[in-house]
Amino acid sequence: MLIYRIYLGFLFTTLAIYFLAYYVAQRLLPFIIYEDGLVENLAVLFYTAAFVYSLVLLLRHHTVGQRKLICLIGVLGLGGALEELSYGERLFQLQMPRINGVKIDALYDGLALIVRRLSEALLKRSEITASLGIATLTAGMICAWKYRTALIKGWKHIWDQTPLRLLITGIVAALLAQVCDIAAKYPSILLVAEEVLEMNPALAVFLATIAIHYSENKRLTSDVCAGKTYP
């Protein structure tokens, strides 16, 4: 719980600092939110640290479930670092592919292009799209109501685990960042929010490894007290 509070405190503090910079010292914005700026470098640092520490955690005694979670965090850490570095485009002067005039130097660019094309196609058939949307929403609500007990129980089980809680909050922050990116134009407060929100999932991934470390130490201590030994 303490680690999660630290994450939330960092999230709201960074948002407050960067919003203050937007209103008081806009000349600092390029240093903060441009490519290879402060925010992006911090994100790379957090993702890389999460990847390296996940490798360290795999060498310790963990349950099968924890090992799967550690592997997931390691993949997120490595993938996140590569995304922030545009897969080495600027470091190694690579020529990234272009699709319909859009440079694809990150997974987000490819997904954004797909979503844009799909949205354009669906808007051309608005009546069919509306019907499918209503039908999908209705079916989802029926299923959610039918299995509400299992869903609530499963959600509580997930939310009680700090690493998973951090990852879920990080995913929400990343989604909010993409929403801000849609409407953002420089200099825009939404652009500042987008960059800061994009950095916080990196911290969430790193803190998830710390949470696993502490939970493992607690488990090992309990096992030692119970007389269990490890090879």
C-alpha cells in the first residue's frame, strides 16, 4: 500500500509541477516535453530499471504466478524503453518506415494509424456502426450483470495485489495520455498532461518490481519462521 501511495503522490506532484511550469515558465516546456527531454529520459530510466530488476527477481525464489508476473513486467520494461527510444532511430540514425506519410517509429504510431483508418471506415457507415455499438454495449451489460459476483471477486483479488494495482493504474494513465494526445497542440496544457501521463506508467512498472521484492521477502520470512528450507 505504501508503494502505491508513493506512486500516486509522484503522479499528482509531477502533474502539478508541469502545469505550474506551463502557466509560469513556458520557455521550459521544450526541455520538459520535447523528444529526448526530461520526461522521456525519466521514462527510459524507469523502464530500463524495471527490466533489469525483473531479471534479478527471476533468480530468487518465487511462486509460478509471481514468475509469470515478473516476466510480464520484464517485457513491459524492455518494450517501454524501446518505445521511448523509438527503437534506436535517433541513437543509430535508422530510417523508420512510413505508411501513408506517417512515420512508424513506435508501436503507438502503428496502432494510432489502424484506429484512425478504422474510425474513418466506420464513420462512413454510421448507421451500421451505431447498431453494432448498441448491440455490443447491451451484450456487455448483460454479461457483466450475469457474472457480477465472479467479476467483483476477481477484481478485489487483483486490486489487493500491489504490483497488479500499479500496473492497472499505469495502464489507465497511458490511456488518458493517448486521449490527451488526440486533442493536444503545442503549446497546450493537454500536451503537458500527455507527456507526464506517459512517463508515469514507466514508474508504475518499476515500482511493481519493488512491490514484488518486498512481498517475496515477506513470504520468505514467513517460511523461515514456519521451518521451511530452500535448496
